Amino acid sequence: MWYAIQTLGGEEERTANMIRRQVSTDNLSECFVPKRERMKKFGGQWNQVEETLFPGYLFVITERPEGLYQELRRVPRLTKVLGREEQNFYPLSREEEAFVRGIGDQEHRTSLSKIKLGEGKEIRVVEGPLKDYVGNVVKVNLHKREVVIRVRFVGRETELKMGVEMVGVEEH
């Protein structure tokens, strides 16, 4: 089962490393911080960079949630385990797990989606993880080469930034 853990923004990787070091493999199958690729301009040049996809969150996979929860209580820097009730440890829903799994690769990295621009800034996804979520796009920022999608995550609406690469303009 997959669980989301809230931590301090900017501390996701450091906290994940602490969990990997301090929690036994009996209680933890995997601990990871999903990343997203995006293009960023430095000194007039576009460069591909990697950023945290869910700022303030990391994920764990376990078949022994009670044992994991007990061990996590001893990990410093951990803010709280996300759940639907106080002091409980709940898994992501099947849909949420499928979403996180579906937009990332084996290393939980979300690659750039290739897009074409249509009439009225309408985008058409040629390939990439955004392909199944075009209907969720709430903002397109071509200057920053990213789009914002709205999805349901840990029981509430969340906006995620995803990197895009322009591969052309639709002909009409």
C-alpha cells in the first residue's frame, strides 16, 4: 500500500533519506520523492532540470503500516503522516496511487510532455504523462514551459505543475 507523508517544503529528499536509513526494510518496501522534469532558462539557454512534483510530500510503500507508523514516530523532521483522521495512518486511494504511478517512470520521475499549440492557446498533447490529463489543465504558461493540472490528491483538490515541450503549432 502507498502512503503520503507531509514534511517541510524543500526537506522532502532529506526526510526521505532519513526514513530510508532509520526504518527497517521489514516495514518499508520503498520511500521516494516524485520528481518532474521541466525546462528552465539560465543565461539565455534552455536547460532540463528536475524539481519536486509534490512539494511538501514524500511517499512510502509498505505492507506493514502499523510497524511503519511506529518506526516513523522516531524519525526527526517528520511533520505528520497524512490521513483522513487525526493520528491515523491511511493509504492513498487506488485512484491516487494509480495517478502517481501513471505519470511517473520506474524512478517516479515525470517526464516532459510534448505538446502542439492550437487555436486560442488550446494545447494538444502529442506524447507524455499529460496525455490522460488534458481535461485537468487549469493554466498554461508557455513562457515557463509548464502547465498546471488540478487533481484529487489525499482527499482534496491539488494543483500540480508539469513540464511541457513545444513541438509545433496545429495547422488549420
